Amino acid sequence: MAQEIKFHVYFYQWMKLYKKDAVRDVTYQKYQMTQRQLVKLAPDMLLSDLTRLTYQQLLNDYAESHERQTTMDFHRHLKSSIVDALEEELLKKDPTRKAIIKGVKQRKHKNKYLHQYELQALLNELELEGEINWDYFILLIAKTGLRFAEALGVTPKDFDFAHQTLTVSKTWNYKTNEGGFAPTKNKSSMRKIPLDWQTVIQFSQLTKKLTEDEPIFVDGMVYNDTVNHYLERLCKKSQIKVISVHGLRHTHASLLLYAGVSIASVARRLGHSNMTTTEHTYLHIIQELENQDNDKVMKHLASLI
């Protein structure tokens, strides 16, 4: 009987049929991770064993070692496959109905962003003379807010020095041995980023003798951890708090918001698909700025007497 198939086997077949080559490689890898967790937690669970109780227990077991948001992602992957199992009448009832998402207390994460004086201290430590190095990579992300894979995908021809812009149209697939260019995260991620004149001068000199359509920063396999560890050493040398490379992107956006740049402009610069993403990510900054605005409003109104 079809319904006697093991749940993790069904999920594996489902993700190969519906997700492989239909989603980005990095997204498919997340489905693969879910499948491996499913094998680990429920190696003998049959699809027909799924009830609200057994499914909730599966989520609870996963949540014992994962944060709530990660458990939610795990649940969404499983639920997607279960919805199709219901349509195929392999299941009679939806075991995911009213599922409760739990999770361990959020772990302490690295600092998300630097203040302006901290960023300046970091930039002062960069070695920006001579050939390409990770210092230029760090500088580019700090000045543009690029994602890690977007920065790796930058080629000399992406720069338009005459108009002071950088075109983001691709990324670099650093998570596989094959490497190669890959699509951007979404359609909104394809954008032109205005550059300040200092960055234009620095990168116009740097890219003069480089092959136009080859990535500037890629020379063999690139690991996110390698660059993060290098940045950590720079932060300690600068005597500032340690952030990740992605934290440079947050720093870029945060400083723009504090400078009074609109949320819409920051969203476009970051390549967010909508302003809601920007508002959610930088809610604490936006609320702080709103409090400052309220003070300004009150002072203005008081002056009208």
C-alpha cells in the first residue's frame, strides 16, 4: 500500500519531484537538511502513522535543540509535503492542524551592526594598497550593503565608474565545489547601487588590469567562515565589538536610517523584495527614530503658541 511508505522516504521523493531544479540550490539544501533531520528523529515513522499527536511530538523533539524560528521552517517544509499527501489521499486528515511551534530560548547572537565611530575604526585598519585582498571585500560591503554571495559575484564590468554605480545582477555559488555564477536571491535583488566618489576611485584603480567578466574576489574555493574569522581579527585589532560579514550589511542599512534616508530607499539599496522586510529587520532603529520624531513634533507644536 502506498500509504505504508516511511514518512522520510515520502518527503525525500516529494522534494526531488517538486523542489529539485525548481528552487535555488541554497533553498534545496535546506529541504535536504529537513530530510536528514526527519531520518534522525523518526527513522521508522510511516506516513500512515501521522496524526496530530505524532506530528506534534515530532515537532517537539526537533524543538528541543532548535530555536522557534528554525522549528517553524522545519514545520513549513513538512507541511508542504503533507498537503500534497492529503491531495493524493495518502492521508485522511491533516496532522499539522493546530500544530504548536516551540523552541529553545534564542541563543545569544553576534552583534548585528556597528555604530558609525566603530565602523570608522574598522575601516582605518584596512590595508587598501596594492592588490586585491579581503580588506577591499569588507570595504565594498560596508559601502554598498551587498550580501556575501552578491559581493563575491562582482566583476569589473559591473562597475560604471562614469555614472558612479554598481550593478547587481548575479551572485557567486560559494557553497559548492563547482562555484560559478548564480541568480540573485529574488527579482528585487537585481539593482543598481549608487557609489560614493571615494569607492569609485579605489575600485577604478583596483580593477584596471582585471578580466572584465571574472569575479574580483574569487580565487578557488571561498568559505564564509574564513572571511568572518578575518573580520573578527580586524574587529579585535580595532578594539570594537565583533560582527559578522553579514553584520556589515546591517551596519550599512542602520547608518543610512540614522542619517535620515527613507525606508523605501534603504529597501531598494539592499535589494529587499518589499519594505516590510526592511521594517521588520530594522524595527528597533525605526522605533528609536520615531521617538526622536515625536520629540521634534512636540517641540514644534509647543513653539506655535
